[in-house]
Amino acid sequence: MKLSAQMTMWFGGIFAVICYAVAIQGFLSLRELADASVASDAQGFAWFWAFLGTVAAVFSGVSWWIARTEKGDRG
């Protein structure tokens, strides 16, 4: 299966937004947790999703750059 740079850019951007939404929800739910151990685990989970969103955003940006600088079909 071959993905175009534009399609990769859009899917990466959508995935990044979803990851950031999960991370924000995780950070906002920390106030409701009383147990320090559970709160620490939830914070680690939220940071993981924030990291995953950043990776997706970087790959989406690289795909955008490739699509922008590509000089037509070379195939």
C-alpha cells in the first residue's frame, strides 16, 4: 500500500489532534483523583499521549514539507 504525502499529512494531523485531546482530558482529570499513585499513573498516561501527539505532528509536518517541495512524479 502506497500512501501519498498529502494523505499522510492529513492523517497525521488528525491523529495528532486526537492524541492531544486525550492528553488534555487526562491532565484535566488529575484534579479528581485522590490517590497519589493513581494520579501519578494518570499523569504519565497523559504525558505519553502528549508525546505521541507531538510525534504525529512532526511527521505530519515532514509530510507537508515533502509534498510542498516534491517536483512531480519521478516514477
